Amino acid sequence: MPRMEDARAALKRLFGFDDFRGKQAEVVARVLRGESTLGVMPTGAGKSLTYQLPAAILPGTAVVVSPLIALMHDQLRSARANGIRAATLTSVDADWRETIAAFRAGDLDLLYVAPERASQAGFRALLAEGRLSLFAIDEAHCVSEWGHDFRPDYRQLRPLMDAFAAVPRLALTATADRQTRADVLAQFGIPEEGLILAGFDRPNIRYAIRQRDNAARQIAALMAEQPGPGIVYAPTRAKTEGLAQQIASATGRPVLPYHAGLDPGTRAANQAAFVASEDMVVVATVAFGMGIDKPDVRFVAHAGVPKSIETYYQETGRAGRDGDPAQAVMLWAASDLATARQRLAEVPEDRRAGERARLDALGALIETAECRRAVLLRHFGEDPPPACGNCDTCLDKPGVIDATELARKLLSAAYRTGQSFGIGHLAKVLTGAEDDRVRGRGHDRLSVFGIVGGEEAALLQPLARALQARGALVANAHGGLALGGDARAILSGSSAVEIVVPARRMRRRGRGTINPTDDPLFEALRALRRDLAKEAGVPPYVIFHDSVLRELAQTKPQSRADLARIGGIGARKLEAYGGALLTVIRQY
Ligand code: ADP
Ligand code: ZN
């Protein structure tokens, strides 16, 4: 049996890495001891290495179950680029005969299959003809109905694995709350002590949530700071198309739309172009992202509020998998939350309370004056430090105003005018404006007429937004505001209201990249990487990550031995690209 020393040697030899990251070592150690494990690790933590590495050094083949063909092919490319013997067995693979022969002969480290195939009798019979080292199950939360993408096929994996009871199991997921985790353990027959939980934090992602005034302009400004690839999420198909056009013409950058309304060919082509690109931005509906493992996404922007904190975290998690600095920017408007709250009425009654709680949590994240990361991590049950230093509220502390009194005035104005007027009208009533519509409705005779003075009047708009974010005011389809949530508690004085006044943003215009912008060697290495990628028919990041190019440009290695010391250059890549790298480096 290989031990951890062997694993460390293989880490350097195959992947070129000097150290395991986070919980990787714990997971790998368990797998090598033949113990079944559930690893819950955030995106970018390096989950694939925890089965690829044992697969490469254990005798026999690891069967990897993965839900998406695109994801499998991505993994296949990366594994092969590191010299690991891998194959996929899917409906689109023409080389299945070779794959089966290689498996029988014991010449495969990794065999990727979809859960549908894994549950077929023929596949079980095939596995019995070879030697197995491990069952690895990616996106393991799919087995649970508590998780957010239940896939019934995952339930068929247990009988298959039980038929090979001596083979250890490694289930992996980035998203599983307590209930889902317990369920996954039970469904796959993994002992409780086999749960390895890494923290949820993604320290290299900078979170920011801003009021939306002009999404296209705000995203173009973000792109000006950020030259790398990015994803923009927009709520509708029409908006993805419109935004894509606007930001393309504003920035001159390559920008493509992606949504379910495009024909499959265009969609696949747009996705492939994005994956291969070093500077493209995709404007997409939520249909985009699942199954994309692009490590060098530098920003994820939301042009409207996401559905929940869970989806927000999953979507923003697609930024910065390579560990380099990345940004997550949400642009929100009170109307987004108003629409979402209106839709609650259509949700079946048994799920409505849960959906409302999701929206409240999202509203609280948006409205907070506290550290965004702390709010997010607490949502996932962690106990983070109160400030992270890498989110908008930590970097530019917003002001907080006690607006309880004013909130009571606004809520009673909404109530007394019949809960059907928007903030514009309510503000006129409260400030005692001379207005025909106010007079025509007799609202100038209400007790709330003219009870808000000059300075306070300026706070009515942000207050209305804050009350909507927390659900105390609920807008109808025409913008009319009705009382909801804890409005009554606020009116009776038992609930307080604070509003957050964003700090005047210091222009933190620093380059959004840590790549050198004026180093000719770095640029030459990038050009070489593009050529090598084209030749191999893979995206540039499969050849090397930016961090490898940076280290090369900085340390200018002059020999193969020097190259081998760089993180991210394993034996296979040294052999394949070492000569070309040295040739380029020696010219500078
Ligand atoms: P996940 O599947 O957990 O989202 P990946 O397996 O895609 O993460 O890994 C994310 C990135 O981290 C990959 O580009 C990988 O090369 C890199 N990585 C993984 N393990 C290490 C390590 N020990 N040291 C340095 N980089 C690593
Ligand atoms: Zn913070």
C-alpha cells in the first residue's frame, strides 16, 4: 500500500505541487488507507486532486462518477496533461473499445462515467473483469433530495458499490448543508467519521454589493479594472442579449451571450470560446456555469439579485478557482426583491415559508453594514471573524443610521393611504408637498401629511429600499407599497430599523490583476502558452496557470532542474514543454 510519503512524491512528480492544500492531505490519507470518505470542500479547493492522486499511485482503476459530460472531458484533459492514464466512457466517446480493453488490461488510472451508465448491469459486469482502486463520486449532493439538484440515478450507485464492498468510496461536493451531508453519508454507506469538512471561505474572492443604477455602465467599469475572463449573470434571456451588446460596444472586449433560448450549437460554441479565452466575458442566465471548470475566471457579476444565498455562493464561487484574486459584484435594485416577493404568492403553500426565509436572508446580506463574508459564512453555519478585510463593507465602512422613527412614519403613511401607493407619492404626503394628486385623494387631510422635515426627506428613498429588502414593505405589480414582514413590530416600537448609507466609494482603481502588465517575458510566455494550447487542442489553463507563468517570468529558470522546482510543473509538463519554455526565457 502506498503511504503519504509516496503521495507527496507523486504530488510533485505528477502535478508539480510542493504541498497539499487545506484538507486535501486528510482526504488522500483516508483514501490510501482504504477508508470511505465524504469530502465537502468549496470550489477551487482542489477536489479532483484528492481522487486523481490516489488513483495514479494505487494499483487498479478508480471509477469516477460525474454528472456532466463536459465536466468529465475537462477533467480528462487535465489528468492526461499531467500524465495520468484516464479515459471517459460516455455516449459521445468513439474510443470505447480501446477504453474497455485498457481497463481490462489494468492500464487505466481513472475511468470517468455518468451515473446513468454506472447503474447498468453491463457496466457492473465490466468492472468485475478488472481491478478497482476507488469509487469517486463527484457532485455527491445529487444523491440527496435535500440537496438542490437531486438526480435519481445517483441512488443506483449504492448497489453498484455494494457489489464491490472492499473498494473504498470517496464522495465529493462543494455544497451540502448539515442535512444534506447526513443524507449523503447514509445514502452512500460512508461512516460518520468519514466526513471531512473544509471551511466554506474563498479568501481570494472580494465580495461587493452595490445599488444598480446602470448595469451596463457599472459592468463596463468593472471590466476596465479587470482584464481577465468574467461571467455576468442577468435575469432574462432578453437582458443577457442586451447587456452583452452594450458592454461589448462600451469596452471593445469579446463578449458573448449564453442562455437556453440559443440553439445548442451556438451555445456550445459560445461556451467553448469562453473556456479557451483569456479575456472573454459571457453574459448568461443561470443556465450557464454548471459543468464549467475554468480556473481563471476573474470576476462574476450579478446584474440582478440571485435566487438565494446558496445560488449566489455557488455562482460567485466560479470566480478565482486558481487562487488568484477575483471579484464578485452584485448589482441590486429594490424592485428585484419586490418582484421576488410577489412571486412568493405563486409558490405552493408548503414551500412558501422556506422561500420567504431564503429571500429574507438574501435581503439581510444586501442590507448589511457588516462584513459580507462574515454574513455569508455564518449563513453556512460557520463562526467567522467579524471582519475579512476583503469585501466592500470591510474596505469602505458604510455609515449606519437609526431610522426607526422615520420608518414608523413611512409605514403609517403607506397604511393610511390604503397600501397602494409608491414611494414617490408617499414621500409627497409625508413632506407635505403641494400636489394635485395628493389633494385630489384627500391625502393632505391625513395625520401623516407633512410630518417629515427637510433633512429626513432625503432618507425616505433609501429607507424604502431597506424596508423592502427586509420585507417590511412589499411592492405590488404597480409599485404600490403594502405592509408585510415585521412592519407591525416596527410600528408598535418593538422592532428597530437601521439603514446603511454606503461610504462614498474610494476609487480603488488598482489593477484588478496581479499579472505583470509591462513585462515582455510574461507576455512572451503567454503567447507561447497560446500556441501550445492551440497545438494540443486544449484551453491555455490546461497547459499552465497564470501563476506558473508569473513565477517563470520572475525567476527566469535556466535549466530543466530549475524548471522542475516551479509549482505547477510536473514531470510530464516538464518533458512536453520544458524545451520551449527555456528557449523563450533565454531570449530575455
Ligand atoms: P474543485 O474541483 O475543488 O473546484 P479543482 O480540483 O478544479 O477544484 O482545483 C482547483 C485548482 O487548484 C486547480 O487548478 C488545481 O490545479 C489547483 N490545485 C489543486 N491542488 C493544489 C495544490 N495542492 N497546490 C496548488 N494548486 C492546487
Ligand atoms: Zn469583509
